[in-house]
Amino acid sequence: MKKIALAVLATLITPALHAAEIYNKDGNKLDFYGSARARHYFSDNKTIDGDASYVRLGFKGQTQINDDLTGYGQWEYNVQANNTEGGADATNGTKTRLGFAGLKLKDFGSIDYGRNWGIAYDVAAITDTAPIFDDLTYSYADNFMTGRSTGLLTYRNNNFFGLVDGLKFGLQYQGANDENSSNARAASKANGDGYGVSASYTTPIDITVLGTYATSKRTAVQQNMQYGDGDTADVWAGGVKYDHAGVYFAALYGEGRNLTPIKSAGFANKTQNVEAIASYLFDFGLKPMFGYFQSKAKDVEGVGDTDLVKYYDASLTYFFNKNMSAYADYKINRLDDNNPLGIASDDQFGVGLTYQF
């Protein structure tokens, strides 16, 4: 049974660690990974309800250019399995999640460009562990540098140039994706030029402390939306996690300014964000988890202070082995039913079965 727990722990730390190697010759390596996730949702007010199954595929490759220099790339794609074949809704949720390429020079670090994880997600990632309801407080896809996004130039260094074990840092620049660029998009998903930094240190007793800061210019359209009126979107966050022998605990606190979306009507002037989760992986493959998430918006125009996110999350996952798991996840929503922004306040429940390789 302990072998199951060890294999699962490795999977949780690096999801693509057990990917299928499809090529490895002359310094060139290509791994293929993916998952099929059968999933169903339930909620009181039908906020989410019904089939939510999907398939996710990707590859990670690298090439040894010389003794010191390595090239690498990654691509990941999501395909929904709950839509009609060829219908108007066939592309809903079907998307490129990641797509980037880069170079790594031994202890000097790596640099890459493309669609990647924003630098502010480095802290958010420590609490992004729920099997289904991972609605984080400040991290969203295509929301400046808080989640997966495009046009990211990222430099990362592990072990501080080989001098300090456990000390990591990263620097990131994001080019504008606004109404004047060739890849223009909706104002809620746009961004001006931005930059960010993150750092973390893992102690010899498996405690990690992390911090991040990012700032971006806001587009002209964003500054004229219903909510939010600043020139820049800023976020900072600090966190701590403990990960050892199946015990996992993580917590973070952060603040955002003109950054957190309020539906499609703009962004909160300021948010205060708290996240905490705790879990334990038993030797026989069972993993209970409990978490708390809250994002409080301050001084919202015409509203004042109000919660954007506030819920408890309780889940139970059973790992048959490193490739197969079943889970149930319950989101206990603590938002007021008559909250002024009309954000969904019903409890939500989901069950799923995942095969991954």
C-alpha cells in the first residue's frame, strides 16, 4: 500500500512525471501525457449542473544542444466531451492551455516565451489542489499574469545559480494583448505591458515560503468599464506550504488592485484574498482535503465592501494507482443569497473518475 502512496505523491508533485516516453535518442526526448476525466456536477440553483467531462492532452520535449545548453517546449490542449458532435457548442471549452518554447543553460537558469503560467500563479498554485472546485481568489486564466496567459517571456532560476539549494526565483514580462494588438480580445481578458517577479525557499524540513508581485498597464477600454478605474493592475501575495510524508498544508494572503474581475463589467478596485487548504494521503490511497477561500472586494462603485468569493471546500479522493482516481468534491458557498453583485451563492457538488498517463 505504501508503494501506491509514494507513486501518487510523485504524480501530485509533477503531473507529467509519469508521461509516456515516445522518443528518446541522440539527446532528443519527447514525452506524451494526458487524461480523460469523466465528471458530473450538481447544484441547487443549476449554476452548474450535468455532464462536465473532458479530455486533456499534451507533450513535453527537450533537445540537448551541447553539454551546457538544452532546448525545450511544451504544448497542452483541452477538449470538452460534453458537447454535441459538430454543433454550435462543439468548441466550448476546447482550447490551448499551454504552448511555449525555451532554452536552459545549466545553473544560469531558463528562459522561454509563449502561452504559459503567469508569475503570480507561483503562489496561487500551492492552494490549487481541489479535484474539482478550484475557484481561486485572484488567479484566473487570461487575467494579466495571475494564471495561464499569452505573450509571456519568463526567466527562472533554481537553487540560485547552483549556490543555494531550495532557493528559486523567476522574472516575467508580458506583452500587450489589447484592442490595438493583432490578438485583440474581450476587455475582461485583455492586458497592457506588464512585469512580475516571484521567489521561494524550501527549507530542509519541507516548509516552503513564497512571494510574488506583478503589475500591468490597463487598456483604455478597461479603464472605462463599470468597475475599476486605475491605470495599472497590481497583485502581491505571500504563502507558506508544508509537504511531507502525505501531509500537506498551504495558506496564502494577497491583495489585488484593479485586477480581480467582477463578472464582465470590470475589475475590483481592491481585493483582500485568503486561501488555506489541508490534506492527508493515506498509505492505501485515500486523500481527504478541506479548504477555505475568500476574496473581499473593497470600495466597489455603488456597492462598497463585498465578497466576490467565499466558500469552504471538502473533497475525498481515492487513488487506485498513479493512473486512476475517483473523487467527490463539495463546495459550501458562504456568499449571501442576495449579494449586491448577483454572484452565484448556491452550494455545488461534483463527482468524477480520472484516467491519466
